Amino acid sequence: MPQVVSVRVRNGRGRRVRLWIPILPVLLVLSPVLLLALAVAVAAVACLVWRINPVRALDAGWGLLCALRGTRIEIEHSRTAVLVDIR
């Protein structure tokens, strides 16, 4: 797997800019966006396979998300605790 991407840009006046972009930190920052895009793609394929109107599916998903308001989840295991509070 490549570690660094080198990008060279030259403008109309001949000035050059070179950027070195590390791959791993960029992937870590963009991973939530990639996961969301993957979920949308899977949902779109599922709508096509089962012949469901994507607009109605999106409306139902939005309604489900809105209904989660006030949900509180607490998990404790020995000295570790996780609290999820949706407001």
C-alpha cells in the first residue's frame, strides 16, 4: 500500500507547488465519510433489488432516526463504561 502521495501543481505563471500527502491520516479522517457512502450504496442496491421506492425508504429511515430522540444506552463492564445519549 502506498504511504505518501506527491502532488505537483503549476499555475499559469510557471510557479510550482509540491505537496506530500500521507495516506493513512487522510484515510483515518475520511473513514466516516467512506462508511456513510458505503451504507448509501448498499441501501441503493437493496432498493433496486427489492423494488422499493428510494424516496419512501429515505423517509422511513429519517422517521426512525427522529424517533431515537431521548434514547439513553449505558453499558458497564468492570471498570469500563460507555454512555450513548441521543438528544
